[in-house]
Amino acid sequence: MKLRELRNRLGYSLAGAGVPRPLWEAELFLEKATGWTRREQLVFPEREVPETHRDTAEALVRRRLTGEPLDYVLGEAPFGAWAFAVGPGCLIPRPESEVLVREAVARLPRGGSFLDWGTGSGCLASSLALERPDLRGCALEASPAALRWAWRNLRRHGLQDRVLLWHGRSPTELPPGTAPFHGVLANPPYIPTEHWIALDPSVRDQEPRCALDGGDRGLEPLLAWLALLPPFLEPGGWILAETAGPWQIDLLQEHRPEGLCLEEVLEDPFGVPRFVLWRRTRVGLRIDIVK
């Protein structure tokens, strides 16, 4: 079967299932199955596709038709300048979260240390270590399923010697000598439980709930961590966390964790206030944020 014919057939199947960009996804599945880039597919549409490659591409499409996320089917997701292995049990990296890496790169001192709380795929810790070879970090994750993906990505990018991957829910479970940290990055579960049923099925039914459901108001995990973290920070160290947006940030401004001050609100790439930065202080001060 010629490449053009197979591409159109796969695209038709995807379109029938309501996939928004069926031909684009068909080309991605063909690239994974054949090794031919999307550019090569456009330049050489009359190529004959070997039967084994055709069978592989069709199997990938069948997985997609069941509702499996595109990145799970492809086996990896882009994040910043790199790609990270992902699959069931692992939260798919979102481009908005790249702000966490960008800010950490700019704020951490030379030779500094960081903690990635709830590392998931390890994309935050790995990207930060790749951007700043002078840094050392720790990636903490409670889910055994996600840990497997994080370990795979640390090995993929050669970071096992600079980023410690640790199974646990709390900074109190970290091994001796890892703290204090100059900075903590967090993309915690922040979707309120009451909003769970309204999520897109591709997220609600496929991605791990433990990485998304933040309980009442979506803030339970973050508030619990804010109470624990000050002793694990260097003086002047910071915590940078992602939130659901302005309404959660308004609630957080009313919260005054001891030993931390709310210092800054940062926007995502779409101009929406989404990230909040606290800094360790001697006393629990609160700074009013001017948006």
C-alpha cells in the first residue's frame, strides 16, 4: 500500500472518532511506525509501506480510537527542548508548566540545589538539570507507576548522578543530607474534586487521578506542603507552585503559612496568572500582590 493511501485511510478513521487533527495525527503514527519524518511523507507520498509498518501504524490508531491520549500512544511528550517518555500512570507534561523551569533556571544560585515535588514523568527536574549542569536536585514522587517513568527519563537524559529520585509523599521522608534546598518546584494536584466529573474524558479516564485531584478547592496538597517546607529550605529559599489560576491565587493570598511570605504571582504563556512564589523568612510575613 502506498503511503498516501495509508495516510488518508488512517486519517479517515481518526476523523470518524472526532479527533480534531486527524491527518496530523496519522502522520505522527506513520512516523513512529516507519521512521519516516512528516516532511519525508509529504515529499515521497508514493512510497510503498511495508506490511509490518502498516500493521504497526494501524495498531497505534486503534489505541487512539479507544480514547488513549496521543502522547501515551506515541510513548513520549515534548516539553521545552526535550522529549520525555510517558504512559499510563504518568501525568502528561503541559507546556504551561515550562514556566516553572524557566523561572527556576533564572533564580537558583550557581551550584544550588532543588526539589521537584511530585515529579511525575520527571520532566521538570530533568529539564532544570539539563539547562543548568551546575545544579543538583531531588525528585520526590508518591506513585510507583509514575516513578518508573521518571526513572526512565532520568536514564534517557543521563541525569542519574545529579538528580536523586525518591519514593515518598512528604519532604520528611527524604534521606538525610538532601535538604536544605535553594528552591522547590511544584506542579501539585490542583483540580477541585467537585470539578472532576466535568473534565475531558481523555484526562479524567486516562491520566492518574492522584496527580490531578487536589481535594476541596484543589488546594489540600499544596497547603499541607507549605506547612512542612520551611525547615527544608535554605534561608531565602523559595517555593514556586502551579495553580488553577486567579481564583485559587486569591484564596492562597489569604493563607499565611508560618515562615513563608507570598512574594510574587507569575503568568503562564497565555497571560493568565497561574504561578505563585513563596520565600522563606524568619517570620511568617505576608506581602500583598499587585496584579
